[in-house]
Amino acid sequence: MKIKPLADRVLVKTEKLEAKTASGIIIPDTAQEKTQTAVVVAVGDDSEKIKVSAGQKVMYDKYAGTAVKIDGEDHLILKAADIIAVIEA
């Protein structure tokens, strides 16, 4: 399935958290503190509002976006204003 976001929206692929510690302890989803980071997959066509491009790793607001599954993987469609930072290596 292919999704192209419109206007000032951005499609991002959320990152999976490690469910097990280095020592082998399994952490349930409810106990994990989730950081809101994702990789940009596609951007809408409103270039004045969108300051990110495909491939960049970003941080977004905690309750932002619309969750979608694409080919069995979790993604979000965010408004550009919900992206709060670009993470650089």
C-alpha cells in the first residue's frame, strides 16, 4: 500500500522499542516509556510549512497524529506543526 500525505502533513514510520533489556528481562508495553521518534517516509506538498524531508529522524508531540498500518508496520500521519525536532546523528 502506498500513502501520499496531503498539504502540511507528514507520513512517518514509528520506531519499535526493545521489549527486552540487555540482561534478558522482558518489559511489557504498558511499562515502557515511549519516546516519540520516527523516520519520515513521505511529505505533503505544502513546502512552506514542512521543514523536513524523507529519511530524517524526527521527534513529535506525544498525542499527535493518526495511526495507520502499512504492510503490517506502524506509521503515523502528522501535521507538520506536530514535529518538534529533527534528530541528527
